[in-house]
Amino acid sequence: MVQTSLTAPVSFTKSAIEELKRVVAADSSGKYLRVGAKGGGCSGLSYVLEMDDRTENDEMYEVEGVPFIMDKNHGLYLYGMEINWDNGLNNRGFTFTNPNASKTCGCGSSFAV
């Protein structure tokens, strides 16, 4: 049994929850949804939202039926972040509103702290 924390460091909008439930249900790899950050991008760090294997440094969370993993060290960069799903004609994809970001790039997938 996977233990989950009661308080997730990030939140999801209703549209993100719907899309992530679809993505997780469609994945048959046995991997977990990972929320995180990695070095790179034009602002220094890039957001990670992908299916991945769980490591010993990951913590497990669940928000409104969406289970996900996050490296313990990424809370410093992502705590309080909201993930949204845009499904419009001009924009389609996940967007990130991160109160810890001191700057972001134009595409919204890269940030600095």
C-alpha cells in the first residue's frame, strides 16, 4: 500500500484534475505522475509533469483523486504552485502559477527562484 501525505505542496485546478485523471488512466506503464523541477530552460529551471518511476527520495501525494510523486527537495521551488489545464484555441496544455518564481520565460514552462 502506498502512503500519501495529507497536505500536498501543489494544487490543481478543476480542468487540470480532469485532464490528469485521463492521462493517468490511459497510462499502463505502472509509473507515477511526477510533479517537479529540473535544471534547464531559458530561466534556469523547468517544470516537470510526466509519468515516471518512483525513487526513494519521492513523497507520494493525492489531490482530489489524482495521485502523484514529488522529490522531497523540490518543495522549496514548488510549494504553493497551482497547475492548470488550458484547452483553448490559442493555448492548449498545462500552465503553472508558481509564487516562488522570481521570473518566468514567455512560454511559461521555465522559471527562476
